[in-house]
Amino acid sequence: MTRMPWPNATPPVPTDPVWQEFVTAAHQADSHAASLRVIDAAGLHVDVSAQRQSAELDRAAEQLLTQRHLAAAREALFDGELVNVSEGRAAQHSVLREAAPPAEVAMERERVRAFVQYADTERRWRNIVHVGIGGSDWGPRLAVAAFGNTGRWRTIRFVSNVDGHAIEGGLAGLDPRDTLVVVSSKSFTTTETMLNAERALNWLRAGELPEPWQHVVAITANPERARAWGVPESQIFRFWDWVGGRYSIWSSIGLPVALSVGSEVLAGMWAGATEMDRHFKTAAFERNAPVQMALAGVINRSVLNYGSRAVVPYDTRLFHLVPYLQQLEMESLGKSVGLDGSPVTLPTGPVVWGMPGTDAQHTFFQWLHQGSDGAPVDFIVCRHADHRWPQHHQLLLANCLAQRAALLRGRSPQHMPGSAAETASDAHGAKLAAHRATQGGRPSTLIVLPRLTPHALGALLALYEHKVFVESVIWGINPFDQWGVEYGKTVADRVVAALTDRASYEAEDYDPSTGHWIENFSRAVQGKRS
Ligand code: F6P
């Protein structure tokens, strides 16, 4: 364990007077009324009006942030200190997007640019098969879907899951002569990725290409492994162990984005993210968008006890934003011990879930409006669309605003305008009114992008990264490790061994149900009838 780079490593306790003042102020703030509070940050408008707010709450929040040493923590992050204490690593992903990054970053960036330029000039590779998972997959998927909406001359297919149907579908119908396989993996050891990569390599070999390895590119922080696997040195693009997987879209991991939708998309995303970095570093806390979103996140989770938060982009091109944020937030904030190893006593990171609107309205909004739990919502929308039909965009904007307003104000039985049944004083009318009432008071944030440009997407992703960091500082947890996932991987390795080799199976290692299914499945795996 590395020493904490800022003074307060202990998670807050419910009895702490500063915390208690924050809790009291949050409870006292009106849940149904919004006074306009919009923060402009890196070209985005972040409207936190529909979150709890009051002058007392602002004061209590300021005290809390001082007690948690947020300013020192932020400095440590940007100074490259070892903020990832359990792995002894820095978390310097923001360096990757700087206009003038350190030499090794600039050199790798240039290698990616030159490779893409060569491929484009030569019109090489009509098809890209991208093999990678988690942080080595969601970022490229998101950016390609966001900016490839109107078609592009290259086809790109993403293969992440170890389910053989994924690689089967990923390769189906492609001509190996015109296909590039991009293997993205920070560690270059991830089981799913390595098996899928092997499968893709065999497919290239079966294509009787003169030089199959010329059709493979590796992107990794472990170039030795990529070399040992067989990738030619000139086709290995690297990044570094101080780049967390879920923060790696800013690194060479962006190469498939450049191949698919253009190098200028990456450059635009870097610029937008850098502008958000600047905002986070310099804006006063009460006008700082990531800080205010984080405070709302902590109130909603640890004070109001909401166990989840919905993310609803009113833009179908941002479909992959939901899983991207699920990884960013849930791998980062799904922690139950403090930086100092002591147990946390407040609830930490919520479940993140969602779907683009307006589909979401016909899927889970009923639960948001009238369910017993409800959840805060992040609404994300672009002021301008990039298609030719203003009527569609008007409807989209109106629906976004309407849902948010309805969740905030609710509708009480006494205030139901409209039909006679609603206002009737007879018993039936009263019952009907009860069914139709919605309680309101559901918190939300509205993020308005001018339009979906690479700059805006970069700013949006950096906004969420910094929000997550601030939440982790308030909760006193490490947002940069993922030991639970690592544990899951080791158990999976043992089960794989048990399924394929009876000798390695120890019944007492497992609960009765897992043991039963290992025995049952091992017959299927070994080709016997079950
Ligand atoms: O999901 C766990 C994880 O370790 C992520 O943090 C990471 O993005 C993903 O696996 C893939 O890892 P790699 O890039 O090393 O293949």
C-alpha cells in the first residue's frame, strides 16, 4: 500500500459534526422546487436546479469539501502522485489529452496518426475487427457509434464477449484480405480477449494470406506480451500502467476510432476533455460542474438513500454511454473500504443504469414516476441535431424537458387538471386520482450539449471522470482499483480448470450448487451426454 498523497484517508462517519450538518441541510432543502442553477463548463450546460439546494446546503458542502481536502486531492491527481494507493500507481489519464503532452505520449500519438494516415491513403482494410473488453472496448464503441451514424467507408465490428457467437458473428462474411484485426488489451492477458484474438488469428491464417501478422495490430501497456504472441514491433501501439482501463479512450486505444470515424474525432475529444480538466482545476467549487454533480451524487446516495441512478441520453447515438458510465462509475465507486483500509459506514457508489430517451419512457419511466423507490436521473440532450428533420428534434427536446419537469413537480390528487373523472368528488373519482398521482421530488441533472461534436463528447466524459473522483474523495475510497473484478477472474480460472480437468476439482472448494453444476457442465464440456 502506498502512503496517502493527501491528509484525509479515513472515510467519513455518520456521527461527524461536519457530515451531520451536511445531512441536515440536505434534508431541509426543498425537494419539489427548483431555482435555476446552470453551470457552464467546457461548452456544456450543466443544470443542477432539480437537485437539493439551499444557501445552508452550499455552506455545509463547502465545509465538507474542506474537511475532505478536495483541493489537495485534486492537486495530487493532476501532479501524478500515486493516488491509486492499493496498486501504487498514478492516474494520469488527463495527460494523454493535453495539447502538448510529454514526449513518450506525443510519440505514440504520432505513431497512431501516421498508421491511420497510411491506411487511409492506401485505402487499406475495408473491415476492422476490434477485439477487446471493458475499458478496452466501451470507449471506442461509444465514439464510433456517436460519430459514425451517417455511414463510413470502413466497417468496424466489436468483439468483446467470450461467447463464441460473438467472434463467429464478428468474422462472418468478411474477406480476410481486406480485414485488420485490432487487439486492444492493457494487460494483454485478459482471457476473453486473448481467446478471441487467437480465434481471429486462426481465421486470418485460414485465409491463406501471404503475411497474416500484417493484418494484426496490438494496443497494450504490456508490449512484451504482444511481441511474444507474435505481433510485429511496428504494429504494437502502447500506453502505460498509469492509465486505468476505464480511462484509456484517451490513449492509443483510440486507434480504431480514428480508423473508423477519423483522427480529427480523437483530436476533438482531447480538446473538449482538456477544457473540462481546466474547468475542474480552476472553477470555484460552487461553480464547478464536476464538484456540484458529485455533491448531488453523494446526497442522493448517502443522505437520501437512493440505491441507483438512471442515465438517459436523449440521443440514440449515445446508446453506449450507459455501459461506458456503468464501468466508469461502478468499477470506480463500488467499494466498501476506505483508502486506509477501514470499513466505510456510509453507502457508496450507486447502481448506474439507463437507456436513450424516448425509448426509456416506454420501458422504465413508469417506475421512475410512480415506483416506491425511484431514482435520480441524468438527462443528456443536444440543443441541435445533425439530421434534416426539425420536427423530430422538437419532439425529442420536449420529451426530455417534460419527463424531467414531471419527475420534479409530480402530480397530487388535488391538482389534477383535465377530465371530469379526475376532479370528481365521488369515491370512484378519488380512487382514480390516487392511481394517477405521482409524488414528484425526484432529483435530476440536465446536461445540455450544443450538439454532438467530438469536443462536446470529450468534455462530457471528462465531466463524469472528475465527478467520480470528487465522490471518491468525499467517501474516502480508491476509485482507481477493481479488486473485486480481479477476484472474480481468479475464481473463473479455477472453475475453468475444474470443468476441463477432473483432477483439479476439489469439491470442498465450492458450495453445493456450484459443485453440482461443475460436475454437470464438465460432462457437456468434455463432449459427453449430460
Ligand atoms: O473489467 C475488469 C478489467 O480489468 C477492466 O478494468 C479493464 O478495462 C478490462 O478488465 C479489460 O482489461 P484489459 O484491457 O487488460 O484486457
